[in-house]
Amino acid sequence: MLLIRPTISSDVPGILKLIAEIYAEYGCVLDAEKEDTHLLNPGDYFRANGGEFWVIEDKGNILATGAVLLHPDHAELKSLYVHP
């Protein structure tokens, strides 16, 4: 059964795995330590900036992510990744 929920810190390995697999499809390499540091603690990062980071999981496997940042005059869709 699919579960959609806000991310928790224990999701990070699954989030990084999902995104790295998607990057690899395009010949790219995810470097969360240097380029995408927000992915190392996505819940705190997005919540501190007026948004949220969600995951969709099935039996403990992260299958998708979605995040939104809220700005004074608009919302910004961020970090939308879906397992094929």
C-alpha cells in the first residue's frame, strides 16, 4: 500500500538512492555532499523555508518525492522525482 507523508530523517538514504538512480538514467551523478546539500536533511531544510518535503513509500521503499517552497507571492515546486 502506498503511503504519502512528510519526510523523516531516516528516509534520507532512500531519497538519495532514488534520485541517484534517476540521475544515472541521464548519465549524471548525484553529489549531495557538495551540490545538493538540502537532500541530506530535506525535511528541516524545506520546513525552515516555509515548505514541505514529502515521500511516497511502499513497504519502506521510497518511490517518489515532492517538495514545495513557499514564497511571499508564490509557491515553488522542488525536488519532484518518481521511480519508473
